[in-house]
Amino acid sequence: MQVRDAMSTEVLMVGPEHTLRQAAQMMAERRIGSAVVVDPDSAGVGIITERDVLYAIGAGLDCDAERTAGHITWEVVYAGPDWTLEDAAFAMARGGFRHLVVMDGSEVLGVISVRDIMRVWATNRAGATAV
């Protein structure tokens, strides 16, 4: 199975000037763990995750004053829509992260998470054992 078959296509996009609280509230409303950060003044896209927000809170930072720009992961590993789920899982394990932005050239197609991969694998396994 390919990444395009398991990824979430409804991607939360935020800007570098959103506060951490705003980003966290939007992620919580959608029950997702990441937001793609688009900065028109930079090349490429970044990502901010629930873990980034948690670290900021743990460090005692003011989530109403802190901007996503200071907490973006720019060293993003982008997945291609044609990657296999195994390729995506390996990239996540190797990099120690739980989300990959799925890109086709410069276009964001979606985000795939560990949860997406687990859901597909569990569903496929349940179907195989039901036969």
C-alpha cells in the first residue's frame, strides 16, 4: 500500500506568526497532532507538532506570546505519495518523529502519521485473520 492511500488529505496550515496556543487549539479542534507551517518568506514548508507545543509548555514559555516561527521543524523529511507505508514507517523510525508531510514537488498533498499507518496495518491484519 502507498502513502497516498493512508495519508490525511485535510491538512491544517498555519503561518509563522500564529501563537503556540492558536496552533494547539486548531490541532485540538481537529483532533490531529501536527500542523504544516507555511512561511511565504522561506523556501519550503515546516511542521509543528503537539510535541513541540508540549516542550514549550514544559520549558515555561508563554504560549500566548510564543510564535510558531520559533518552534518549527524545518528539517522535515517529506514523503512522496508513491512511497510504500514501509518506506514511511522506516523514515519515521530513523528520524524519531511521528509525522511526514506528503509532497508532490512543491505542493502539500497531505500528512501521514504513525496513527495512519497503524490504522491501515491493523485493518488489513484484521481482514486477513477474518478469512
